[in-house]
Amino acid sequence: MLEPESRQIKVTKVVRTDLGELKWMEHEATDYSESELLGRQVYIREGCWYCHSQYVRPVTGETRRWGPVTQAGEYAFDRPHLFSTRRIGPDLSRVGLKYSDEWHLAHFWDPRMLIPDSIMPRFAKLFKGPYNVNIVEDSDGNRTLDKDTNSGGVFNFSSEEKILITPNEDGLVFVVEEGKYPVIHTPNEEFTGSSVSVISQSEELRGLVDYVQKLGTNRGKWRDRFEPQLVEASMVSIPKSEEWIEYGKEVYARRCEGCHGITGNGNGPAATFMYKFRPRNFNEGVFKFRLTPSGSLPQDGDLYRTVTRGIRGSSMPSWHMLPDKVRIAVIQYIKYELAVDRSDPESPYRYFVEEPAEAPMYIGMAPEPSEDIVKHGKEVWQQAKCWECHGNSGKGDGDKSRELEDDFGYPILPADLTAGLFKSGPSVKDIYRTVTTGLSGTPMPSYGDSLTEEDRWALAYFVLSLSAFTDPLTGGALSISQEDRSALNNIELIANTSEKAYKRKSSRGLVGEYAG
């Protein structure tokens, strides 16, 4: 039976191999989940498609900004299609996993929290609340919320399971999980008021976020091969400039203030939505990602890399599309105006002035991937007791995982390494750097002295292998035959672009199989 090409589910997607490499292959698109379908209906009903397109065209600049060109198979399950014809807002066909769920929640509550000049309307009606609730003290001395008709519908004041909530500066509290006992958590005096405004998500809102996160993920881990944002930098020095600092202040107000706050204290208007990973508090002078030794501030190149790439899995997106001078300017502003301890107003302590960054370490060429090096990496994983935090399978569920806190007093879960969303970057060099330097401000230590260089490379490859042949959105295993898996694991196979995608030995699911 002849079927229209628009119903074919064949696509090319990026997969991670068992040896940690990223390769393009032919595969098939997957249908929407029940929650994603609900979100799609909300997307249509609310008219999101009036302003947002879902189509990356093969014309100049589109692939550098959005990602790989659209393929027919991506729309096989779309009835009706939502190509749209206008781009008043950005194209959304590659938006999935660019931002965290928390970022989208804040954006739907009030887009201007994150983007001051946004003309997108608020979708506050998709939230439950807001409910004004007084802060009280319980019998254990915890600051909690007064139980009334509204708060009793969101929280369970008899539950032994607590949920820590941090209001933003305006007293807004977003509650990600209902049915728990609320405890106001403000280790750095983020909020000192006597009442808060409580909101939580509806089923429709959850579905809308799920739908938006689905967009583009049928192309696999393409973002990890997206060249425009894969910046490497080490010994970069940008001289201090008052002009650049002043310009950086403007950039910060437009791009960063919503999460990091006016003063850089990490408690901007949108911060209450960021329940997994709080925005960086620049005032403390602590930065996770760097090539400098443990305990040192980062080089300008480290900050440039973070701003350009973003931090996968968090609310910090990639800013690769901003001009270089914009990124340089905001780095200057962060270094010299925000990374400052002002506890003594008469004598502010400027970290980057008082503690110049040390020289970055040199990372040489990575050894070639192989089964032996991954096997050795698994042995190092056991020896270094990585499993105590990350769990035996790398899901972030180790015995110590529930008791960990960052240096600012917030709970922090170890990374789920099977998801393949690596905050420091997707390459073996990125993982090697993290293992070597550790992550400042977190329980992740440096293994630069305790593990040999050979061990660290092996461990880095093993960590990458934990997310081999998995879906980047669900974390589930992809349906790939052992024959195709073995072929993709061959390091001599070149499949570094969509045009050079590996063609599966079996045509099942690609030819003759259609959506619907």
C-alpha cells in the first residue's frame, strides 16, 4: 500500500555509543505520550502557534541558530501540523531540553521574569493559586506556613515528608510537589517577610511543559554535537574595562537578572521555580566549571565557555547566538561588580581582584575509545567509590545521595549520568576536566591527586558509556539491534553529520512502517 511520505517515521538522530562517541544514525520518531498530547492540545488552544513556528529551514543561518534542518519524519504524529507561518517568537522545533522544566514554568508564569522585553502573554491561569499564606513557626522551630483552606489543599501538614521552599524576593513560592510538609528554607536570608504567595502546577501546565520538552528530541542527542556552541577556551585574559563593565550591566539586566537577581545573589524573581538547581550566587565568588586547580577562581576562558555552552539539565541555557562582545561584557560585569563580598560596606572584597585565577591545567589529547578503556573505567568507578553518590548504575541514587547539600545550604542530588545531560559538557575532555578539578561549591571533589591521568581518562569514558543508546528525553533504551550497535561501536565508522548517518542493517521500522 502506498503511503504519503509525510507519514513516514524515519529520521536521523544522534546517539551515544558504548564507547562514549556521538554518531548520527537512521532511526524512527516516536509518538507523543499521554501528557505530551494533553500539552499539545493546550498549545493549540492557547494560540502558541500564532507566534511560534516549528520548522528549521535549509537557509542561511537557521542551522547555526536552531539546529539541524527539519525532516518529514519528525511530524509523522502531528495532526494537524503546527509549522505555523510567523516567528514573532522564536522557532520551537528544537527547544526540547534547551531549558529545564523549571525555566519553562517560570516563563509561563511571567515571561518578563526572564526576558524583560518579551511580548508573550502570561499563562498564570494554568497554575493553581496564587494563595496568600502567613508564615508561622512550628513546634520544632521550623518556619512553615499557616494551615488554612488553600494551603491545606497544597500541603499535607501531617506528613513526615518535608518539602523545602524558598520564596523569591517578592514572596512568591512555587511548589513542585504537593502533599508534603512545607518548610521555609532561606539559608542566606533570601526572604524575611511574614507571608508568601503560593502557586503550584496544574495537569494542563505539566502537559504543556512535557510537550515543549518533546520538541526536537526525536533527533536524539543532536545538541551534544551542535558545533556553534561547542566552545573550548583555556588561558584567555580580558583586561578590565569600565566601558565593558557598564555595557555588561545592561546585558545582565536583560539576560541574567531574572534568575540571578539584581545583586547577583541567586534569588531573582524566577529563582523560586528552580527547585532542582538554584541559580549561581555570584556574591560568594564560587564557580563550578573551570580548568583552574581546585580552590581557584576560573579564568575568563572558563566563564566564556560556560556562558556560551550553558549548563545542560539546568535553567542556564546556551548563549552561543549572542555576539562575542556581549558575552565578554557580561563576564566583566559578573567578575568585577557581582563577585564581591559586600558584608562590610566600607571595604568590599572583590574576589577576582584579591584572588587572581591560577593558571589552567593542560588537557592533552584523549586516548582513543576502546572496550578495554571503558572496562578499566568501570574498575576505577568502583575503586573511587563513585557509586556512593551516583549509585551502582549511575542514576544518582547512591546511599549518600539524599543527604548531600551544596555550600549554600541547599539540597543537591548527584547527577543522573544515565540521562546523558552533562552539565560540564558532553565530550570526554569535559568529563575528564570535571573529574580532575571537581565542582566548587558542591560535594563533588577533585580526583586530580588521587587518580592517575590514565585512570581519569578511563573513568571519563565509562561515565559517557552509562548513557549509551538511550533517549535523551525519557532516558529509556533505544530499540537498536546488536548488529547495528556493534557497527556503531566501530571507531572507524564515520557518522559525524546527518548526511553521513549510519544506515541500519534492518529496514524494519524505516521502510513500510508509518504513523497512524
